[in-house]
Amino acid sequence: MKYRHYAPKANLVVVEGEVEKVTAWIRETAATKQQEGKRVGIIATEETKESYPDGDVKVAGTRADEATIASSLYGILREFDGDGVDEIYSEAFASGGIGAAVMNRLLKAAGHQVIRIHKWEESHMSKVQVMDHPLIQHKISYIRREDVGSKEFREIVSEISALMCYEATRDLKLKDVKIQTPICEMTGKELSGKKMAVVPILRAGLGMVDGILSLIPAAKVGHIGLYRDPETFQPIEYFCKLPADCEEREVFVVDPMLATGGSCAAAVQLLKEKGVRHMRLMCIIAAPEGVERMQKEHPDVDLYIGALDERLNEHKYIVPGLGDAGDRIFGTK
């Protein structure tokens, strides 16, 4: 796809932050993945290559001359394809000069999957996960078509939301529980930890709620109403009603489209002001501008995205996108 450029067969994640913390995180993650039986590839530099005792380590070049990294990056990604690795972790590079070009290529190859390790909280990381599950990609491509009617569009948005929820909840905590089957007693698993809530951003976010509730029926539902000023494109709040114990829950903020990021960033900020501290943002289609804004303003909130598109146009619509998701869900075009 032209908006992703060349991508390796394995899942590629870019890790940003202070070099020492980045290498420590990659080293620990590589060791864990290898214990799980996975082959891990690591993109390092001359300065950091000795930091990685585990994994298939490839040296992209030296940070002192980022042109060496730029010239070798795609070759390394193709080598990993030949090596048959399952996961690839790459250090991030400088944001200026040639480093900016390197990061642009690297982020496109990774589908903008980024983990940021922050100076202010070493143990806290945010991530951007672009979901490449075949069913998700197939259904998103289908609803992009302009001849898909509201009924069908609404149904498939709900299906996509359920599939995305399945992917986005892989890290939920479990606990052992004794159960009696018709045959014998056994130790099974059930969810533990925080209860969950779904908070759609009105009105388009409503289209994603039923799909999520089909998998997590006990989740409570709140609502945030924001509209975009047609001249300034800035979000304006007009409604907010949340579960009474929302601050104690793991909250999924949902909106089909992440365009400028203004509404999503404002919704997350509003939730933080209400005491919510554990949030994930789920969007079906996103623009790079929106992802960048969310990561800048709320680096503590993980993003789960169905498809990362090319850009915004002059009217701040996502290109190629699918048009106005709210109008298409509710038939108000």
C-alpha cells in the first residue's frame, strides 16, 4: 500500500526514548519473546550492538553518520524476512535532518507501531498498534466503498469493533478459578483486575459500542459529546455522562475516525479531569496527524487502529478515508 511502503513480514515495532532505557527495554523484551519460542530481530547501531545478547541483531549504521542508517535500513528489513523472524524491534533515531527521513521510512514500515519510553516514568510506555488481521482489513476496505448503504455500513462497523476489541484486550489479566465440568473439577481462567467501561465520542462512536459489548457485556457505557467547529476545526464539548465508578475502570474510548486528533485528545483530557487514569483509544481509521497529536498530548494512552491512512486534506478529512463516519452510520448525508 502506498501509505505504508515496504513492510517486513514480521511485526515491526519502533521503540523511542532515552537510548539506555530503549536498549534495556528491547533487551528484556527480546529475552521474554525468545523464552516463548519466538525468533526476534533487533535493529541496532554501532553504538548499541553490544547491548543485545539475545536475538538476531543487525547493525544499521552509526548515529554519528545517519546516512549509513538510511542506506541500509530496507536491506536489513529484507534480511529479516529471509531469516524468518517473528518480531522485530528497532531503536528510534533522531528527529532532525537525515534522522527524520530514516524515522519516516521506519514508521511507515512499522505501520506506525511505536512504543515510547518516557523520561518521567521509566516503567510507563504507550504504544500505537495498527491491526493487520485479515478480517479487519477486509471489512475496512469494504466499508470504504461509497455505494455501501447505512444499514450495511453500521453492521460492519460493529463487526470491526468486535474484532478490534478482541485484539486490543490480549493483555487483560487473568486469575485461576476452580470450576466443575460435567466430568470433573478443574482450574480454569477468568478475568481479574479492573472492570471495564466503553466511552464513545458522540455521535459516530456509538456505532462501535455494540460490537465491544458483544464481547464484554458487563462493561458500563459512558458518553462524551463533542463537535468540531467548522471554522477552527477545534472540538467543543456539549455533553458528558460517565459511570459513577469510571475512575476505577479500564476505559475504552472509541471513535471510528482519528483525523486531526482534536476530539479524541479533548475527550481523553476530559476523562482525566474526571479522575480516569486507565484508558485505551480505539479508532477504525486514523491519519498520521491525529496519531502524532495523541502521542504528543497523551503519551500514556495506548492507541489501537484498524488502518493508518495517508494524510488529511484541506478540509481535515482523512485521505483516502471513508467520508463522514457519523453520516454514513446514521444515514444523515
